[in-house]
Amino acid sequence: MEKLLEILKGLKPEVEFEKEQKLIDDGILDSFDLVALVGEINEAFDVEVEFEDMEPENFNSVEKMYEMIERLQNEV
């Protein structure tokens, strides 16, 4: 989780990601942020976020992102 928070803080240092639950729904992360974020997640966690994983609910909070990452790691 710490590595994910570092990645997110690198994208948007002004956001308190630990508290946010609607990162996509509230427009805190936009499509450009998501493209960068997915690339970072793929590299840092050695997973492949696929198109079908690109659902807003997977990116609305740090917890949901981490759940997605763990699921992808377990699929390998």
C-alpha cells in the first residue's frame, strides 16, 4: 500500500489520498492521471491492468486500487 501511495502522491501531491473515496467520481483523478497511474502500477507491482479493469470503482480509493492490484497479482 505504501508504494501505491508514493505513486499517487507523485501524481497529485496536494491530495490526501488516504481520505478520498471518490477520486474518479469527484474528478480528482482525470483520464491523463489514470494513464500515468496505470503505467506506474504495472511497473511497480509487476501486473497488467487490462481494459476491463479500468472501471471507476477500481480507482475511486486507495483501498480499491490496492484490492485490484492484489487480485491481479494473484491471477499470475
